[in-house]
Amino acid sequence: MSLAAQNLCLDGRLDGVSLTLKPGEVTAFCGPNGAGKSSLLSCLAGLLVPQRGALALDGAPLATLSPHDRARALGYLPQQGEVAWDMSVETLAGLGRLPWNAGAAADRAAVDAALAALDLQHLRARPMSQLSGGEQARVLLARVLAGEPRWLLADEPLANLDLAHQLSLLRQFRALAGHGTGVVLVLHDLAQAMNHADRVVVLDGGALAADGPPEQALSEAVIGQVWKVQAKWLGEPGKRALAT
């Protein structure tokens, strides 16, 4: 099982990117603004079609999957989610069950699990308009989790969350990977990527600049080359902080 890209090129945003992602791992996409992280994630989700290159899920071309099958396999959280109707938290999370026909009991169990994972049980009846920005972000992710995808693709999922919910969500991503889900995150916080990812893919100018374990892909030399910042890692593995 894998999610793979081969020689992706996309109108100046991606330039010959190739990688193969494995289930059961947390992979972080890192890089400066405009490096191509979100574009690569959108291609992997099947939402952008590259000018050149190939995308495959478990060896089959991604383009051959029906929208229904793709929705079951790939859960995508955009950088800026929008809610068009002022529905309740529970109703919005339940939209993640649309690709499935598992029955009411299974649907409710999946929604309950997603709300519990994101500390949203007490808000399940609250209208979305009455939530803070961070709470809305968690509900949008709950919708993705309720769909029980084999791959979770999330673009800056920690951006609007307080520190406690960031750490809780990172633990949730780790738990999902432990159960075999492939987790792919766009992260700007290099310390979070260093401490919580199994693999880091660094993009720069639409091209692959580094790919490997965090200690290798986010070495001080790579940070200096890609971000043009002289930085030093402090602390022990798993609790690293970046000093500049």
C-alpha cells in the first residue's frame, strides 16, 4: 500500500517532484512560503491535476478511482476550510460519513469517535457560528476523521489551535498512524515536524530539497540552505527546540 507521485510538474508550483508515502507513518511537508507544499498535497488528494507526472494509490493511477472510492480512501483538510451553512457541530462532522453506506449505528460511532478525539463532545449541539476559529478548525478536522480514511492529508492543521490542542492533535495523528493510517501534514513549525514526524519532505521552489528522517531532512545545514536562517537545534530527541 502506498500513495506515490512521480515527476510531478504543475505550472511553476511543482518541478519534477517524486516520492512514495507509506501507511502507518506521519510525514511532514515543510518549506518556505510558496515552496509548493499545499500544491503537492492537493495533487496527492486528487484535487489538482499536474501538467506532467503520475499519481498512484496502491499502484493504481489515482485518476482511475471514482470520486466515491477516492473519498473513502483519502481524507483532505484544506488550509482554510469554509462552512456554507450554520449547522451543528455533530451535523457537520457527520458529513464525513457521506461516502459510506455502513448504517446509522456505524455512522454514529464514527462521528462520536471523531468528536471525542478532538475534544468536541460538549459542543456537539452548538451551531458553527457560535464557535471560535480554533473550535471551527477542530470540527472541520472531525468531519475528515469521521470518514475513517486510509490516508489523512491535512494542510496546516495546527495553525489556529492553542498549544494544548496542538499537542493533543499531534498525539491523535500519531495514534492514527499507529493503526495503519497514512498521515501527511503541511507544517510550518519545524520543531513540531522534528519532534512528531517519522519523515520530513522539504520543498524549495517547487522542487524536493530534502527527504528523510527529521534529523536528516531538517538538519541545521538544510535549514540554512532552504530557509536562509542560521539555526541550532537544542534539547534531546523528541523534545527539540530551534534557536536562531
